[in-house]
Amino acid sequence: MNYKDIMADLKAGKYAPVYYLMGEESYYIDRIADYIADNALKPEERDFNQTVLFGSDVTASTIVDAARRYPMMAERQVVIVKEAQNIRQTDALEKYMKQPLKSTVLVICHKNGKVDGRKREYVKAIQAAGVLFESPRLRDRDLPPFIEGYLSERGVAIDPKSTQLIADAIGADLSRIASELDKLIIALTSHLSPLTFLSPPSSSRSRSASARILMASSSATPSSTAMFSRLIRLSIILTKIPRPAPSTPSSRCSSITSRIS
């Protein structure tokens, strides 16, 4: 299964007994694990039914013991294993995969690598038990679509030149890219002044969320990181996606133009 399919099932409330998340790119592994941690259980159920373990501190047998517990006053329990790449002996896990407990959601986060391909039976058991997901590191050519998609999900569009600029400056580190984009979005929504509203010739009550921001000074956001400051100095241009206006003949959009000098 790919990332989108996994997230679609999770958002629909369909949880598998096992999620083995592996690969060189930690971003998608963290997104899936965090979503399960935040949504598989109600807040009042987590104290007794959510366990987080670290592969460097536990053995496979310890993980299996936790996974075989039954939930307390809840539909399921969640066991999240971080740094699973540090688990040396996996025999107990291999046996568990052949007969996982249906009331447990076991999430194994294996970063910077993947399950030993020579253990074919283990791989088949994981696939049969639930979800085996590999998150490879993105190639440079895949970074601009990632940036555009990340911003689009948050109601912001970016021109191709600026997208490539960010990709070249940060490189193939999706977690860092996401962090820097979040800072840009904060600047877009919280640090803009003054604002000038430009109305079209005809009167209209509808206003779009469109905005064109030219950021040319690092002093606009003093708490930003050095990376963010460099991006500002390079005059990255963002444009907020306009929401569709009501379908009336007189409906037009006003634009908001902001410039930080």
C-alpha cells in the first residue's frame, strides 16, 4: 500500500493489526505513526491502552508481550515501536506476525533501512497480518511536487520558480522542508502588515482568500531560522489559493495584496 491509501483507510477508521513502516525517508513513517497515535484511541483511553517502546531499550519478546495484552475498556490498544531498526533478534516478532491479536494495532517504525529481504517468510507474514510500507528517499525531481502538494493541502499555492528555489536550498529532507514551509505559512497568516484591499470596479461582497506576498526582508520574522531568513531574502513569492465564490452573476473576488519591505 502507498501512503495515500494507508491514510485514506486510517481516516475512514480502518485499522490493521500490524503496520510495519520502513525506509530511508522518515517523514511518511512519522506521519502515519503520529496519526495512529492521535486518532486510534479516544483521549481517555490512551493511559491504559497506548504503549510506546524503543527498539534500543526492548527485545522482540517484550514487544510481543505488550502486543498480546487485551485492551482495557476500549475497542483496541495501540503499541508503537520506535527505532525498530535497533532490534537485533526478531524471532518472537516473526512468530507474532503469523497470528497477531486483532484488538492490537502494532506500529513498527523501522527508519534508515528495511526488513531483511532474505527473511521472505517474515515479509510474507507481515503482509498477511497488515500493512508493509516502504518510504524511500525522494529524488530531487520529486521535491517540487511534494512542496506544491504540501502547501496546497494548507490552502497555499506557490509558483514553480520559488518551488524549485526551496527544493534546491533545502534538499531531500522532507521533514525539514515541511518545517520551513510551516514557518512561511505562519508568516503568511500572522506577520503581514500593512494590508491593502483592492476592490474590483463593480461592487461585490465576496472576498477571495487570494494574496500575493513578496517577502524581501529577514527582519519581518526575527524568530525564524537562518534557512527561513535566506528564503525571505531570496524574495520567495507565495499566492494563497482563492476559495470559489458563490455562483452568482455579480459575484467577483477582491484581492489582498501585502508587501513586507
